[in-house]
Amino acid sequence: YGAPSFRFTFDVPWPRAILKTKTAKNELVAIIPFTRSKVREDKFKWVAEIMATEYRFYTHGRISPIKAVNEIKDETIGVVHGHAIIPMLQKMNLQLDDGAKTAKINAMKMKRKRVRVIADSDVISLYAWKQIGQDTKELQPGPSIGETKHVYFAAGLNFPDDIAEIIFTAIEKMKNDGKLQKIYDKWL
């Protein structure tokens, strides 16, 4: 598709990945998936939108899924360090755990009953649940949190504009010819 090739690293803790992307100087460092938010808007270069997603609460093994936030006011919610969802949950006066380094670890906490509720994007939650060997049909989606979010290929402000344009064009081609959808179908 004409974009540069990248070496993907999946084992970097989320806060470190964000910091590395934001502070990169002479190397091509980007972060994907990365949700665009008001707090992050002027701190990153938003290269190309990958997908839309919703934040929501998830449970596992309940008699029925959560229908309203007041059902979990006394629960500790599992989150991932540095996630854009944290300020939203804090405004709702919900009790959050100390945070996990990755969504996979957050999913494991719920599977092992260290928390009974997690909050994350639908895409990340489904992927993490699959990563730990679980059937996504057993993951119980609860209410959405806030508005639909837009997920990007994002980079630091020093990321070269010409490379960003090449990546944007390649992702648009992938959207238009169905390749991006095939990737979603494989991973989610």
C-alpha cells in the first residue's frame, strides 16, 4: 500500500508506549490503536483514523449484564494505566483499581475474579478476551460510556509530515478495498 514498514511491539506497557510516541525525536515511532480525545488532541499527530469504537463496561459470569451504572457503584472497576477512559470514570465517582499495564492483564484480572467489572473500548476488550483464550460470547457488554470514540494511527508531533501523508493514503486505500475490514475480522 506504499506506507513504510514498521516493527510492531505489543509488550510495552501502555504509559511507556504513549510517552515514547509523544517524545520521539529522530525515529519513526507511532501508536496504534490510539483514541483521539480532547486531552490528547494537541499532544499527538493524528495520522489516520482506523475505526470508531465505544467505551463500555464489561462483566463475565453475571446472571445478566450490567444495565445501568448505579448497579456497579460499589464495585472496583478494572482499568488500564494511562487509558483515556479514566477521567470519565472518575467524573462518575466510580472506584477504580490500581490499573493494569495492558488490556490483556486487565482481562485476566476479571477472569480470575480480582475485579468483577472492567472498562475499556469494545475493540480492545474483545481482543484482550480472545488473547487470554476466552470466548468473546461469554463477555457481557454493559452500558456504553460517553460518545463514540475514534481510533487512530497516531504519532508524536515531530513525526515527519510526508511520512504521515503516505501512511494516511495507504490506510485510506485499505479502507476502500476492504483490506482493513479483513484485518478487523481476523482479530476481533
